[in-house]
Amino acid sequence: MSSNKPRVLIIEDSPALAEVYRSYLRGEPYQVKHVGDGKSGMAELEKDPPEALLLDLKLPDMDGMEILKHIHDRQIPTSVVIITGHASVDVAIDAMRYGAFDFIEKPFSAKRVKVTLRNAVDRQNLNTLVERIRDDFQRDHYHGFIGSSLALQAVYRIIDSAAPSKATVFITGESGSGKEVCAEAIHRQSTRRDKPFIPLNCGAIPRDLMESEIFGHVRGAFTGASRDREGAAEMADGGTLFLDEIGEMDLDLQTKLLRFVQTGTFQRVGSTQLIKVDVRFICATNRDPELEVAEGRFREDLFYRLHVIPIHIPSLRERVDDILMLANHFLRKFAAEEHKAFREFAPEVEAVFMDYEWPGNIRQLQNVLRNVVVLYDAEQVTVDMLPPPLNGIAKRGAAPLATRKPARPAEIGPQGIRPLHVVEKEAIERAIEFCEGNIPRAAALLEVSPSTIYRKRQAWQTEGA
């Protein structure tokens, strides 16, 4: 029987009735399984929940309502159709309260059970699809990433698609934006997750040692090589080799790397023996790789060999919606490490964080919060605790938000209609003024998130409105 058919489980103590139900469903696109008692039914539900369940309420070892409550409490993804010969209004109400999809009374026709099951399976498939979409579009944590912005959701989806493949991934993004986090996420999402993940920062290793770091060396290969040594390529066998800041690699070594990528073989420095490994390549750079190729600093053939699946990591200023989520995460983490009392940010600090460009990206945000947590101790981070350059921004923007110049009223047209964006801006400014500059309170009155107001204000400042 095809494994992609929807599954229907029948929990019915009467073998004769169960066979009748099976006969009703012959010719229908289902995999049908029958068990005769509650205990066996519970085991099936835990092991492999079906899309739909035909549940008899009168079972030899328990009341079917117990099974329904168990499904409800454990949020088991199945649509339950209650079947009983002892119907009552109270039973029906209880069944619906605990999430039963439908309630049919014995005896019933083949048509009745077919239609009910078809609807139950369709409802469960729709629920599953909704949950999958919600997971895809509302993830705020993903293998080391923190953030739910649309820009980051796109990265999550590319990783989901690329991770199972062996194809080489080329990551670009500014320094501190999370390129290594992305590489680790790809590895952890892949079938190689139980094998080594070996990162190598090509910008942090002296050029004359880079070849040895990647390919290893044999004893006596150069001054100081007192023993044989494995390189990153051997250590990553079966797993993932991550070459960070690959744009820093000199052209001669790029030639050897190209041969390694093409053949999966290499030689240790000082050796003639070929070593073959199974490695998935991920590389990253904070430079523009196409410009590097055009200006002759990066081999074109190596670039196209590596540039199979490109992923661009957005900068923090492109992820405005994630700033406060990241800040709160780091604040709680560092406060716990340093045994400090910090729990939240003053609204003025949140405004500074949202207005700042963050040229150093997430790494800079981490450093700012580490600085605050180490030097101070309080429940709330206030503007006077911020280090440079954020303290300068706080001073320049220290005037109460309520006193800031409101949006210029737009000229009212002949019909008294004004542009929606103007009305929206005035409503936000009035709410902020009413709340004496407290943006979280203004957001609560407007029934939006504070980040929405911060984002809109930042856009207005950029536009000079």
C-alpha cells in the first residue's frame, strides 16, 4: 500500500463492526489500521499519529473520552471522529470541548463515514500546512541564529534547502553579521551533523603557514616541522570544512585549493602522497567576490567552482526588527554569566539601539552589552550606561520624545481626504506625546509592537519628514 496515503486508525472493540468500517472505506485513498482496545490505540497514537481517528467511546479497558483528552492534552496532530451507540448532548459537548472533529452515532451509512473522514483528513492536512508555514515564516531561533525578520527568514529557508546537499556554499556579508553561524547552521542541518565541522579563518593565519593549516605537513617539511601534522582538510573528512575570509588567501594557494575542490585529493606540505577525503566545502568573505575576481585578487575558476549556492547574510541595520530581540538575548546571557541583575532596557535605550547603524553588526552589539554588564549592575540598562559612540547618540537625542517636532500636517484635499501615511504618522506622534515619550506604552495604546514604531520613526528620520 502506498506510504503517501493518509492514515486512518480505527479504535473499536467489536471486530465485526471494525470489518464493516473497513468495507466502507475500501476504494478510498487511505491506509486503514484497526486496534481493539484503548491501550493499543494509545500506543499507535504515540508511535505514528494518523491523519484521522475513528474512535469508539465504549472500549473494554477504558472510556474513549480518556483517549480524546490525551490527544487534546498532548496536542497529537490527528482529527478525531467519535463513533458511539450511546449518544447524548452532554457527551457530544464534552467531545467537542476536547477537540473532536465530528461525532457520528451508530448505525451510520458508508456515505456518512466517507464524507466525515474526507473532511477530517482535509482539515488535518490544512492544519499541518499552516503549522509548516508558521514554522518557516515565524522562526525566531534557528541553529544559533536569533531573529524573525523577513531578511533572516529568507536565509533560514535557503539553509533548509541547501543543507542536505553536498553542494558548495558561498556566504557573503559584513564582518560580525553571522557568517560562521550560518556555516554551522548548514552543517547542523545536514546529514553530516555527526561528523566534524572544521572552521579555518584565512585572514587570521600568516600566509606562509596557510597551506600547512589547510593540508597539513610531514616532519621536516620546513623549519619547525618536528612531526607529521594533520591539516583542516583531513580533520574535516566526512564532515564540513569552513574557509572563512577566503578572499585573504593568496593566488598560489588558491590554485592548490581549486585542485582539492575538484578532485577531493591533496598532498601534505613536504609529501608526494595523495590523500583523498570526503569534505563539504563552505566558504565566506566580507568582500565583494565579483569585484575581487575582476581586479585579479581571486581566481575566476575557483570562484565559480565555489559559488554554487550563494547566501548573503543581511547586516544588522537590514534586520531592524531583530535588534531588540538580540539585545535582550545578550543582556540575559551576559547578566547570568556575570551574576548581575539586568533584566530590561529603558525605552530611551531601545530607541538608541533602533536608531544606530551598527557598523560592527551583531559582534558590536555583543560588545556594547558586555561592556554595560561588566561595568554596571541594575535591573534596567539606562542611557548613561552606554559606551561610545552610543552615549553620544543618546545625548543628542536626549530631548523628550514628546517635545520633538510633530509631522507637518499635509494639505487637505477638496474632499477632506489626506494620505494614509500622514494620518498614521500623526496618530503615532500623538500617542507618543500622550505617553510622554514612552514608546512601549504608546505601542500598547495603538495595539502594535514597539519595534513597529521605532522602525517607522527611523524611516521618517531617513526621509527627513
